[in-house]
Amino acid sequence: MKKLISVPVLLLSLAAVAQSTIDESILEHMDNKHVSGLAAVIISNDGIEWEGYYGLANRQADIPVTDSTIFMLASISKTVTATALMQLWEDGLFELDDPVNDYLTFDVMHPDHPETEITIRQLLTHTSSIKDNWDVMDPLYVNGDSPIALEDFMNAYFTPGGEYYSATANFYAAAPGSGYHYSNIGAALCGSLVEAITGTAFNTFCNEHIFDLLCMEHTAWFLSELDESLIAHPYSYFAGFYTDEGLYGYPDYPDGQLRTTARSLAKFLFTNMTGGSFEGNTLLESATIDSMRTIQDPLIDDEQGLIWYTWSYNGATMWGHNGGDAGVVTDMFFDPATQRGYIILTNGNAFNGPVMSILMNSGPDDWYEEPIAMSCELPVALSGSSDEVQLSISPNPAANHTRIMGTPVPGSRYRISDMEGKVVCNWTLVPANGFISTTELLNGSYLLEWSDGRSATACVLMVQNR
């Protein structure tokens, strides 16, 4: 750290303070791959070891990604859908090898193999031979929530003569149970089973039995249940331009439409990593979780459990799920060998593998000094606010220098980011008088943030250098 002596104050040179290695690497990836916004969390059995929030959730409104930003999960949603269904299995309401037609309000039958029943286990392992008919599904993407109810869509998709039925396009040629074919519709049918067995709307069931139980704030299947100002807009990038894909929905929503924050998803992953209970409430029994993370038929697919699957990457074999949709790429995995979990949520279209490598290759020297214990009420992350520490700047706007007002706390971390979330400097020591130089910053708006790893606060810094 380079110090510039000035009488009567001590100025901290911004150019002399390096970003963390994780920040630099993630921001470089985002810049190279044109990812608008990204949230990432590393967890262990002790809680949140590290978290980072970068870029823009809404480019038009210049809204940065924070710990409160809500991302669409895409196919990570399937792990929640499977959890809801397995809760009913624990209650003894069905067996995994039962035919789905024993419970649904409509029949699901393979037209070429009517003698072969489609089972619940097949839905959870992508072996049902139910095919995603994108000629039907793609036009049903709409801005906002779909006006078509889940049951109405499924009925029309599987009933001969139905509006969305096709004997050839809705099924693979193979008999159910004979091969692996990834199926969004098959996974969404698990949501229909929850509705048929309980008589409760699927989204309502999840609210009551999963999201409330785990204190998953800002989490819902439908836009109508969320504060849209907090939702990251999905962006595609092509030929130098970002395209806002809009906040969209579709009728088969249990296969990918769940929206939540990185921190709320961390509670879900943490619970699955640590035996199935959270703050004294049981999500699933540990034996059930173990069964979901057991290869079901290695002769058909040697990576597939019950929705959860293994991913061998960067020298580790992890359990979890990824997701992808228009302007959305997500990952949620954990390594049983190290008991570390990784979450990456983005509103872009780039493969998250490089970011996963960055997180997996990091260590305690890169993380919080102490993990944040997982609980219902988590302290605000770096870009949030704190009642305990009030951060202010004077003068603001700053002309060549400014002063941080507030009481420094040992182990505190400060950083300045531009309004796109790119960190321009961070440091862990501010001189007692709090003066910092802004001479090497371009004129404009920045976010000055403080955190001690457990609470945080932030304020806007205006720079008008002479």
C-alpha cells in the first residue's frame, strides 16, 4: 500500500490499492463474456465463507447487483420442485415407482408404448421419454406471468386432441425407463403431482413448506409475488449490444421459473449439505437427501440422482444443478469431499465454468475472517446498509479528495465501485483522519462501501475533480 504524505492530512492513493484476486478474476470474466450482473456465494458447514456482487441488475436504470438482487434460477428450480415432491414421499403419499397416472387428474401415456407405465422415479431421473416440444413451448413465453394454469397446460400437452398434444413431438421413440432424455416438461409434471396429491397450488405449497421454513426472502415462482424493482433483468449480448429479454414467464413454471437471491438460495443449499434441517425445522430427512444424491441407474446414466446430478469439474465431483434460459445462466453445486458449496447467479448468457474455477481455487485467505453463521436473519452484505455503522463522506461531491466519516472497526473492509459494479479499489486500513484521494478517479458517481464481514453500509460518492 502506497501512502502519500500531505500536511496536515494523510491521503490514501486509490491507484495503489489492489482489488482482491477473486474480484479481479470475476470482473475480467464478466468483461470478456459481456455478463451484465453476477452474484456468487461460497458456503461451508459453518455458513457463508465469502460472497460477491458485481455489475448491473438493470442496465437501463443503472441498478447494481446486491445481496437483495433477485435472479431467475432457470433449471436450478428443479431441485426445489423435487424437494416438494419428496416431502410428500416422506409422508407416505406415494412410492417412487408408482405410475404417475395413479395420481394425476389427466392421463400421461406414451403413444408408441401404451403398455409401459410412466413412473414418478422416471420423471425425477429424466427417463420418462417425455419430450420438450419447443414448437409449443417457445411461443408460450410471455412478458409477466403466464396466464395459462399449470394443470390446464399439462392436460392440453398430454391429452390426445389437446391444443398442445403431438404423438410424435411430445415423446421420444424409446420406451419409458429405457434411456436418458433430459425433460423440462417431465420435471414440471412433478409440480402437477404435488398439486394433484395435496389439492394445493404448487407455488403455494412451496411458499408454505420450503420458502417460509428456510426463511428464503424474496423467493417466489411468480412475478406477482415479488418486488419487480429487485429483479435482475436477463440480458443477451450480440454484436456489441445488450438485449433486455424482459421479465418473462411460461406455463410449465416448476421446471425453471423460480426467482430468488443468492443468499436465499444459499440457505437451501446449506440445508441440503448439512442434513436437511434449518433452525430446528426439517426440510427433508437426511436419509431422503442421501437417496436424492444416489445414482439411480448407472447403466442408463452414471451421473443422475433424483433431479440432483454429479458434475466432475476442476478435479472435484460435485452434486447440484445448473440452469440456463434467455439471458440467464446459473449454477448451484457442492463438493462432498470438502463440504464447500458454490452458487453463481447471472443475468447473462456466458458459461459459468471459469467463475466456478475461481471460487473453487480460492481459500481462507480470500474469504471472510470468520464465516457468517447461516440463520434466518443474515447481516446485510457489502452493498447493503447497517444500523450499527453510519458511513458518510465529506465533502461530497469530492474535489480531488474526501474524508470518510465514521468510526473504523478493526478488520473492516472498504471499497469503491463504479455504478456498473466494477471495483476500482478496496482496502482494509483507512488513516485515522479518514482522508482519501480521488484524483485518479474519473468524474462521476461511485459507491463507497464498508463491511466487517457481518454487517455493512454504503453511500454514493460523487467525484468532481478539478
